[in-house]
Amino acid sequence: MSEKDPYAENPVIAWREGGIVAIDQTLLPDEVRLLRIDTVDDLVDAVVRLAVRGAPTLGAAGALGMALAAHQARRSGWSASRLKAEIGRIRDARPTAVNLRVGVEEVVPALADGPEAAERAAVAVVDRIAAANRRIGERGADFLVEACGRRPLRIHTHCNTGALACVEWGTGLGVIRSLHERGLLDQVIVDETRPLLQGSRLTCWELDLVGIDYRVVCDGAGPFALQQGLADAVVVGADRVAANGDVANKIGTYGLALAADRAGVPFVVAAPESTIDPATETGASIVVEHRAEEEVTHFRGMRVTPAGARALNYAFDVTPADLVSAVVTEDRVWTPRS
Ligand code: MRU
């Protein structure tokens, strides 16, 4: 990506000069703008409105958020109970991606040693999150080469699982990029991912950066595209994987998994180990975020339903483990249904 690498000057998320900087993902693909996040309020706002999003990037936000809170506590003379409450606000800013909570919890012990120690611990967590991606990508590419007869491969994906969602490289998109690097990728089918268009806005932008051929389809066309034989496998990310292998991911994933099963192609989930939550026994206990109705009833500020129409805006769905061919992490390939 070197010639037009926007991440060289604009990290997806990083610690810089006493605060957090992050690409404002709501402005893509039209504008690459770095957001400066100096307070817990700024961070919670960025996470809630999806300026900072995607499970591993949320893990990084949680970790860096602890350093931010520690600095703000010192600046503003917060009591211990105020600091605890602010940590809770960061941890709970979004409920489904377990990575946010994990990122927070990994840095909390360092808070006792002061803001600088929290800063060092947080940066180490972000480095670990970034480093896991390449390993997931290589392992996932190995798995698909083995599982799919055809070369080069055509992959169907949903939402955005690239560097934007993962600090660097990507999980699902990392697998796709690893295949591309090996010369084993033909084309990617990208679901647009309503209502906030993470597929068409973000994944297509990232695929353009690395020169990967793709076709974007509206979400309703995804299962039909699979029935038509347009892909050899589906590769997605995850926001939380339960101990039994049930997978929470962006709304629309479940329909794609059903269609992959029907079409007889592998349905592969690429995610770091930190996304697997041993405390969540099955998908039934995963909290699925409900977002504002206006995200569905309106499109970029314009109403697209009759005035007063109500919407159900599930941000995620849960795919049962028996539809998951494999969960590929940085350490292993887990096949929950076998
Ligand atoms: O609401 P978002 O954009 O944060 O949802 C993101 C997804 O559902 C991704 O597929 C998931 O976080 C995996 S990112 C590697």
C-alpha cells in the first residue's frame, strides 16, 4: 500500500501527545480525517457514533481509554469512585464486542502505578492487537487453500474487518489480503452492510487501497449471490464468540451463514483469541446492541419511510455454532461443529 498509504500519517487509533488520535470512520470514504480524543466524553462519543469501531479497534480504544482516564483523573483531581465510574462508561459504551471490555480490563491493573504506567500498558495492548492480525490472515489463508478446491478464490464478506476495524491489516479482510499477497485471490463480494454501510464505505475503500477486485452487493443480494456460485467461501469477523462457538457479528451475518450452508461453501470466522469469551456460554446470553431507529428510517439525514414509522435496528445477530465451519484465530483453527 506504500504509495497511497493513508495510515502512514493517520493511524487507525494510537496514543499521541497525551491523548488518543483515531481516523474518524464516519467520514470515509470521502475524507481521511484524524480525530483528536482528549477526554473520556470524547472517547465515549467517538465509540457510540462509530467514528471508532470494529471489535479489535474497540479493544484498542478500551485500553487507550484507560490511559486517557488516568491522565484526566490527575488533571481534574477525580476521586477514586469518579475514576471507576468513568472507566465503566468506557467499558459499557457498546455492549456486544467483548474486545472493548477486554481492552479496558487489561490496563486497569496498571492504573495503580499512575497515568504513565497506564499509558505504557495500553500501548503494549494495542501493539498486541495489531500483531495478531497477520497471524490470523496467514492461518485463515492456509485453511481456505486446504478447504476450497478452486484457485484463485472468490470470497464473500460482510461489514468491515480490515485495518480500520483491527488497528492494522485486518482479520476477515486480513485473510483476504493474505490470499491476495499469495496470488490466490480472484474477487471479493462485499455486502454493503445496512444501515451504516461499513461494507460499501469502508471495506471497498480498503480494498481499493490494496488493489483487490471486488463487487459490492446490497445485503439482500448476498444469499442469492452465494446460491449463484459467486463465492468459494464466506469470511467474516466477530464481535463476540461464545464458549460453544456461537458468533455475534454485524446484522446480516446469520443470513449469509445460512446461505453458505445451503450453497455448500465454508463459513469462516476470523477473529483474535480476545474475541472468544469463555464467560459467555452460548449466543443466547450475548447482548445485541439496538441502535437508534433513525439509522434505519433515515438515510444521511433524509427520511426514507413514512413519517413516524418505527424501526427495529439490531446492530448484530448471532450465528449458531453449527453453521460455523471454522473460527480462525492467531493461535488456532477451531471447528466448533465437529
Ligand atoms: O458496528 P460495527 O461497525 O462496530 O460492527 C463491526 C462488525 O460487526 C465487525 O464485523 C466485527 O467487529 C469484526 S471486526 C474485525
